[in-house]
Amino acid sequence: MDDHYGYHTDHPLLKLLNLRDNLLTFKQVGNETIQQIWLKFQSTLQPFPSHGMYDKTLLECFYWGLGPEKRSIVDRFFEGGMLHQPYEVVATLLDGRYPPFAEDSPNYPMANSEDEE
């Protein structure tokens, strides 16, 4: 038994609840780039691939965890805004797999700009 008020913190249900709590309270910290924030969000999901959350919910957790300036930036990349896109489309763009948005591209828009934050 762990030293957490007598609860077994390795219990699968408790792990799932902790994951969901981490996703629902996900927030941008400081002046991270959008891609850094996305990678941090993905690392939150990684330990529990069978989380049972809908893709739409995951997108909302990520989107609302961004600061207002970053939300404005990601909305510019997607017709109708990021939340109106399939998860796979958003993931492809933010993972840097779409060439114009790859981090080593001269057109890389995910970096911090001087007019932000």
C-alpha cells in the first residue's frame, strides 16, 4: 500500500481517474510553443493509451488548456477553428508531420512570436 492516505495508487481505476483529472485540468505553462504544449499533452496520454475519452474531448482539453493567444494562433490554421477538425488532422499538424508546419521548416508557425504574451 502506498503512503497516500491508505489508497493503492497503482489501482487501474485510480490511474484512469488521475489521467482524466490531468487532462481536464491541463494548462499551458509559461511561454511554451504550441508544439511543446502539444508534446506535453501527448506525454500525459502516453502511459494510458486506453483512456476511454473521445477524440473531441481530448481536443477540447488541449484547446482550453492553451492561453488565449495560443488559441487564436491554432484557430488560424484550421478552417472553422481547431475544435471543428478531426483529431487526426489536428494531431498530424501539431506533431509536425505536415511539411509546412515541421519545426525545421522556414514557415514554422508554432514558435513564439514577439507579439504574443
